[in-house]
Amino acid sequence: MGELDPLTMPLEEAMRTQRAIRRLKNEPVDEALVRRLVELALKAPTGSNAQNWEFIVVRDPEVKAKLARQNRRAWGIYGGLGRRMVRDDPKMLRVMDAVQWQADHFEDIPVLVIACLRGMRSYFPPIAASSYFGSIYPSVQNLLLGARAAGLGAALITLPLWSSFAARRILGCPWSVLPCAVIPLGWPQGRYGPTTRRPVEEVVSLDRYGNRAWLQAGAG
């Protein structure tokens, strides 16, 4: 890239064209750009402004290889079940192919960003889990949007973390630090494009679940 270009892409364009990019080139990503993306991630809000996040930037081939083994173990279970469930859905099968490609080439991913939270706690009532993880996922979305604006491929994945014990051991995390998400970063092999999503009228209810007033208004 040479000099670090400003991330001047309009926010709406980044949102409308963002997608999970799993096929990445084995080419270096500038350290300054990764640092800048993490700085943007840190601008997200956290519960009580605790800022109880930690980010681990992984480039070490040995660490990547260990996470790759954990990823393939989890994918061996999830992937087999998933393919049977979507065997009649060509679109979902293409997604499964992309995840398989990522698993096969995991060691070649230039950079892995591991988003973590400090402070383990019990989740009672169950909605407390949402409160806890709500302090990390806004920052992950900031990072993903920044990556999109920079032209980097990225995705939020969790398969390498299915065993939190193994993930902590690989990453050197104490028991009080929980790895929550892995964001592979690299230059995409393909290119971004428009995404297809369900119309807003089909997923929004007014006042009570199931009152699809916007959908009904459009039909009228």
C-alpha cells in the first residue's frame, strides 16, 4: 500500500458492501494499518465504559498453526453437520466451501486479531451474557467496517475458540481473559460487491412481534 491511505469510504458504502471475506491472499498487511484498525475498534462503547477488552494480534506461524488445528477440529464437527443440513441450498453450500477453504489455508492468513474480554462472570439472569459480550462485539464491528474501508478482507469467526481452555493456553491468556472472536485479516482474493439481504419490511415488527405493519403498508 505504501503510505497509509486515509479511510475515506463513506460509512453507508462500507455498511452496504461489507461481507465475510474468507479467501485471503498470503501477502503481508502493514503493521500501521492493523494498529489503526484496532484503534478504531477501541472507539466503540462498552458497558459502564469499562473498556474491558484486550486484542491479540497474531502473526507468529507457530501460534497460527495451533489455532488452525483448533479451527479444523471444530470445523470437522460443524462442517459435516452443516453440509447435510444445507445440501439442497446451493447458496449455503458456496458459503460452506468458503469456510472449508479458510480452514485448509488457515496458516497462510497474514494476520489474526483475537478480541478478548477481561473479567469472567456468571450469567444470571441469562440476559447478563448479552450484557457481557455486548462490550466486545461493537468493537469487532468497528474493526470489520474499518477493514472494509481499507479494502482488506475480514470475517468474524469463533471456531478456533470452541475450546476456551485450549485457546487460552495457545494465546497465553490468564483465566480472567476470555477470547471471544477471531478476525482473520488479509487482502482478498476476490472483490467486494453488493450484498443481498431480506427486505427491512420482512424483519421489522411494530410494537409487538409479528405486527409487520410496514410490510402490510407496502402491499396496500
